[in-house]
Amino acid sequence: MNSEKLFELASRYMPGGVSSPVRAYKPYPFFTESAKGSRIYDVDGREYIDYCLAYGPLVLGHGNEEVRAAVREQLEKGWLYGTPHEKEIELAKKITNSYPSVEMVRFVNTGSEATMAGIRLARGFKERDKIVKIEGGFHGAHDGVLVKAGSGATTFGIPDSKGVPKDSVKNTLQIPFNDAEALTDTLTENSGEVAAVIIEPVMGNVGPIPPRDNYLSEVRKITEEKDVLLILDEVITGFRLALGGAQEFYGVDADLTILGKIVGGGFPIGMFGGKKEIMELVAPSGGVYQAGTFSGNPVSITAGLKTIEIIEREGVPGRINELGERMRTALREILADSGVEGCVSGVGSMFKVFFSAGGKEVRNYADALSCDKNKYLRFFHTMLSSGIFLPPSQFETNFVSFAHNDADIERTIEAYKENLG
């Protein structure tokens, strides 16, 4: 059965025919048959070089053999216990060794769950209700952060979701990215009421937008001065920009850190962690409740341990960051030569072409919204026809994995030349 027929069938049983809105595009998305390395294969027999990579977690590419072998071995021992197991400790130690700001961790099942629990913990620790988030920052699909959210909410023009009570977001304040002055003003106006600032160190869900002009250092300084916790949502950047994520890459420490995606090697996982004095408030040690049957799942933990082992051993961040820089440099040259209005954004192994008027640099959510998303969607389809799979939205990030080789990069650059010319 081909993708079109499968989509017709899926639409009878699932809203929009998909399990997540970011996967939907017209006339219908391709349905995947298999994936390996840097390639993904659809049921229609087509092959694509994949720069979506399941929206970020597959830092090693698809179907890494070492991760597969480790998971198989774990499956022989069982795939759900509902009890503590030793590998949880091993992964916790790996994370705390990589992130000096993280002294204790709690494993959960998704990034959304991790941000939800992390925000609850910050509020409990500070005994304050308000939080500050960045416009366009995506921290999961739970009520308190679905305000001017990125990812699918931006793509579909729904910055606020129906079904979210006004009371759920009344304590969520918003500021633009890359604007330290706005943060100072907001915290001053709400002095003594804000528990935490939650921020993606590199905005990944309105396209990759890096911090500018020592922005993260300024945020850290301001939050310390105002006695507010800093939560860095490193679901996308963790173990990708560096072994210690964006915190190592930019030299900034958080009070609470959110990890996901890569930490499970492509299996479902999330984690929030931070200073011991904060984390000991989590149940059963303290009064902030968090629980989950699948938390610390042995299969996800095993995949994560093996993935991080490979990242360390092979120097993965250095290699993929080099490929990402090579891609961004080539794309800037292509835009300049083609005369197409747009800019190239990203950092490390993350990249994106924004179709911005006059080639204006994209520095925040408002800038991203001003870009031509319809032109991007047309471009997405032409690239797909050329065998290159990019995320089907102007407001998502392209990723390079350890499985991508020089030939992949050259073929992709040629496709950009052909389709941007």
C-alpha cells in the first residue's frame, strides 16, 4: 500500500491522519518503511537523505548497530520492571559527569513531562507561581507553556491551544529571545513573584536561532541578581552541541536542566536535574510530587547509555558540528549567488534556510513569523523530489547526524543549488 492510500486510511482513525501535527503536510506525508544511517525509505520505494532525524534525537543516525545490540541484550532481561535497576544509576552518573550544574536527576518519559515537572519543582522550591518563557519557545504540549509556543503550534498558526484554561497560563509571562533588557524589565515588574525563567539556549522549534551577544550569560546574571531559577531546556541541544550540551558550549550553568531525545538514543525518555538542594524537594524526598510507571525504563536507559558512550568515544559533537558549519557556509554562498531573499541560521550541527525579506537575520520569534512559510513549503517539496528530507515547516530545525558523510553533504548542497537557483 502506498503513502496516499495509507494516509486516507490513517485519516479515518487518527486526527489529521498523524500522531503528531508536525508530521502533517499537504497533500499527504510519506509513510516510512525503514531507515538506516543517514537514510530514510518510504513505502513507495523512495530513498531520502534525512535531516529531520525524528526532530533531533538521532544524533548517531538511524539504526546504530551498537545501540541495537545493547537494546537486544536488555530485551532478553526484560523491558519494564517497575522497580529500581542499576543502569539508572549509571546513566545518572554519566549525565552528572557531563553537566557540572546537575547534581541529581529524575528520569521521566518525554521532554514534555520533564519540563512540566521541572517547572512544578521550581515553583515549589521558590514558593512562587509565575514563570517567564521565551516567545516561540516550545517546552512541550502541556497547558502552562502553550502560549506563543513554537513547533507545530507556530506552523499551524495556533499560538494558544483551545482547551487551555486561562488560569493555566495567567502566570506565564513572555519575553522575546535575545533581549536581555526585556527580561530585566519583566523580572523587575514582577519582583518576588517569579519562580523561574525557562529557555531553550538555542531556539529549536521556530527554526534554529542561536543566542547573540552573550545573551545566555546575561540571562544567567540577571536571574541570579533577581533571585530567580534558570531552567535550560536542552532537549534539543543536550549531548549535541557538546558533551555538556549548550551549557558547556556557551559556558553557562543552569539551576535546573531539562534533557530528552538524545539521552534515550531514539527511545522515549526525558530527564530533569539540577542542584541537590532543589532536587531533594522531589518526592519521595520532598513535597513536590512526580511519578511515572515507565520512568527509568530499562530499554530507554540502555539505549541512552550506549549512545552517550559512542558520543564520548567518537567525539561525535566535534564531527557533526564541523559538518553543520560546512553546510551553513555553503548555503550562505548559494543564497548570495542565487539572489533568493533569505538567510541561513543555526549553530553546531543545526541549520536552516529562512526565507526572510531582504535576507534579514532571524533573531527571535517575531522575525521567524515574518518569513515566507508558503515559499518554504514549496521548497520543502522540491527538495523532497530531489531525495532530501527536511522538516516540512519553516519553523523547525534541520539536523546533521554522525551517520552523515561527506558525500551526503555534497549531494545535499547540490540539491540546494538546484532548487534555490
